[in-house]
Amino acid sequence: MTNTTAASTSGAADTGLLPSRSLLFMILMAVGVGIVAGVGAWAFRMLIGLIHNTLFLGQFNFHYDANVFTPASPWGMGVILVPVAGGLVVAWLVKNFAPEAKGHGVPEVMDAIYYNEGRIRPRVALVKSLASAISIGSGASVGREGPIVQIGSAFGSTLGALFPMSISDRVTLIAAGAGAGIAATFNAPLGGIVFAVELLLVSVNARNIMLLTTATVVATQISHYLLGTTPSFHIPSLEVPDFQLLSNWGLPVFAVLGVLIGLLSVAFIRGLYAMEDVFDALPGGYYLHHSLGMLCVGIIMYLMLQYSGHYYVEGVGYATIMDILQGALSDPWFLLLLTALKLLVTCLSLGSGASGGVFSPALFMGATAGAAFGHVCLALNPGLDIGIPAFAIAGMAAAVAGSTGAVLTAVIMLTEMTMDSSVTMVLVITCAVAYVVRKSIMQDSIYSMKLRARGHTVPEGLHSAVLTSQHMRDLMTTDFTIVESNDSDGNATVTVHAHNGVLAGVTTATEPSPVTYVLLSLETTPLTAVSELWRSNAQLVLVSRNPEARRAPDVVGVVHGEVLARMLETNQRLS
């Protein structure tokens, strides 16, 4: 019998079959990832500064402080075309060199981990950094954390390709690169570690935490040397009462804020992907769509300058956050206007095809909405002993938690930014409520929704370890028989057909026609097996001592697709 089906094999070149590298070797790899992430964060900021100063001010220099408002451009009304010019360059880079660089970056990293065995093309780091720097520098409302996550992750993946290692080790380096990038960008090392644990690590153990911590510490130290040790925001002393949660207004006030920010998170997620659908439905291609979106951003940005004296909604928006924290913005109606406009321009930027992250827009919207809510609360109850900065910080953390699903990351990162642990309980309350509200309305975060649109799903928690803690040897059955093509099939559930000892096809008791299969090793994890079955559209796994040889005598067991399906179902229940 000849094999008329497409069989997929996993040979020695497949890193999933390789044993884990030594801890010392992986620590050295983590150090390398941390160095690249730290230097990359600095270089990325310098590149943003150069592009921003050139396009907005006509000045060739690298100095750029995102916490200070951009002066009015000498181009006058012509500044409207600055985002359009940047958008055209971004579209050219993304379309011709790395489509993965489009959008906010983190979903692409998650997709690579769960659906491509941790493989990220090296060019992605370069294209992502250039495209995102141009997007941010030309005024697109996007953040700088997504690019640096993708840069660090791409380098981790590249090291995994240069020095062959197991898929588990490669994924750990990718997560380490992402965490290191977050730490270097926000000067928040603990936030970087927790970000990687919450969103990217497939499983958590002492080894993985050691590698993640190593990369994050190295990146943070390099960032301190190159960018300084000050937090992302210089926040004045927070007026947060040392309240007993059940004896005064602390709990209900911040719980209500959490509800409102949760609803804002839903609007952000749905608005972003609805805007993508709008642009996709328009006639014309990527160049036209992105140019149109950035033209709208440029118009809004210019009108804000004419109306209020600042662009406000362009770029990362940190200057606006600083004004809120220092009390320079206090009109709740104007703050709500800024919230709505930031939501709109972010959806226009990313929906039309800009490259950049979603952290910074979430921080902006959380700060403006939180501060507006605080002013209303103080107007209704002047005796409320809570300062506006506390409301703004709580709103910032809750917006990140609600939109991304990274609750612990939001709490820890904003605590690090304030350098004041007294705000921690406030953040916990607001973030928890915001997350519950968003989750009760829609299951997907801003990251997972993009993957679901591709037909891909990823777990939100560490229950994914179910799919990596076992191997094919633990799942296989021996209810099969091997026959030469001129022999009878036998009575086993699965019949493996051979020709001169070489695999020729597979039939089952219920399906006499040849069925599709993949050939995997004894040590292959269910996570890899599921990926291989999906990629090959196969029905079962043949487990072999030596998959590369494709010899029938090496087959030692069978794993039916139904077994892996049940594991996936269990995995889902644990979520």
C-alpha cells in the first residue's frame, strides 16, 4: 500500500526534540537578551526623538522628552501632513519587509509562542523598531512598549535559532526578552517580570524565573546607565488616606472608578477592532487606508493645538499625564474630551495600520478618565480625603488591567512608577473591578482578540502548563499493528502499513482509507503535538524512537487526536 496522505515528521532539526540546555548556558543567553533589550530601549527612544524633531520641528537632534509638550510646529497647518508622511513610510516598511510589524506587537509574540514554536524572524526587530519609531515620531497615537517587547522577543528567538535548543528554552528566552523590554522602557523591573509571567510564559518554574529575572535585571541596569534612574512619571506625593476599606468611602469610590474604567476598556478593545474592520472594508490598499487614518489624526491634532494650545493626543501622550499629576489640568469636561479623543485617534492610528503599542494610550485614557472622576467626587464630597493624582494613577492601572488582562502587571508597574506602596491597595481594588467588568462583558483582551480573529486562541493563565508537563510517551497507546503492504491488516485499532520497513500509510478500524498522521518523538509535548496536528490537518500521532528515519519498526505507540482534544478541553476548563 502506498501512502496517499501527507505525513509530517519532526526530525532532529526540530528544536522540540532537543534536550534543554544547561542552566549556565541559558543564563548567558538571558544576559545577552537583557543587554539587547536595554540598549534597544535606549536606541528606540533616540530614534523616536530624531524622527519627531525632524518632522515636527525641522531640527536634526535626538533630544526628546516625552513628558514635555511638543512646541507648535513651524509648518503651521502643514503639520496635518506630518502623520500622513510618517504613515506612508510605515506602510512601505511593513508591506515590503515584515507584515508582523503592523499593529501593537504583543499578539504577534504570543502567536509565535503558541503557533510557531517560538520562531520570530530576526528582521522583525529592525522593521518593528523603525516602523514604530516613525509612527510615534510622526504623531500616531501608539505606545512604545509593544515595539520593545517585539524587539527583545525577536532577539530571544534568534538566539534560539543560532544555538539550537528545546522549544521550551526558546520560548523562555522570548518571554525574557519581552519582560526585559518592558522593564527598560518603564524603569519597572518587577513589572517586566510579572508581564512576562502573566502573558507569555507557557509554564512557571524556578529555572524560567531565574532566566527571566536575569534578563530583566540586566536590561534595567543598562537602562539606568543610559536613560537615568528616575521613574517614567515624576509623581507628587499622593494623597491617599490610610483608610480601612470597609469604614469609609475608599472602597466604594475606587470600586465605582473600576467599573467605569472597565467599561472604557471594553470601548477601547471593541473600538480598535471595529476601526480595523472599517478600514479593511474601504476601497484601496494599505497605503491609502493608513494615509487616510493618519490624515484624520493630523486634523484632530492640529485642531487641539488651535483650541487648547497643545497637540495633547499625539504620540505617547506622557506630557498630558504629567500635567494631570501635577494639577495643571483640572477641568473634568476637558479631561473627558481628552479621553474620547485619545480613544478615537488611537483607534484611527492602529486601526488604519500604524505600528506601536497599546500601553501608553491606555495609561493616557486611564489618567484622564480617572482624574475627571476624581474631580466629580471631590465636587460632590469636598471632605473626601483623596487627591486627584491617586484617582489618575488608579485609572491608569485599571485601564491597563482591563484592556490587556495583565492585572498584576498593572498593579506592580504603577506602584513602581509612584515609588509609593501606600497606593497599592487602591490599585488592587480598581484593577480587579475593571478586569471583572471587562471580562463579564467580553472574554477577549486587546491582545487575545487579535489572535481570535485569525482563528488562534491562547490561554490567559498558567494552566497552559497542562500541555507541556507531559510527553507523547505518557499519552500513547500500543493498540496498533505494523504490517507490510502485502499482508493483512490485522485486528488492531490502528494499522501501520510499511514497504520494506519504511512507513507507507496508516488506516484505522473505523476508517479503512488512509488517514493523515504526524510522526513525533517520545519526548514531544502535547503543546507541540497539537500545533503539528493543526498545521498538517492530521488525525493522529505516530510516536517513534527516531522520527527522522521514518522506519516502521521504530514506531512504539499511537496518540489519537481525540486524546489531545480532551487535553485542550481540560486546559480550557482550567481557564
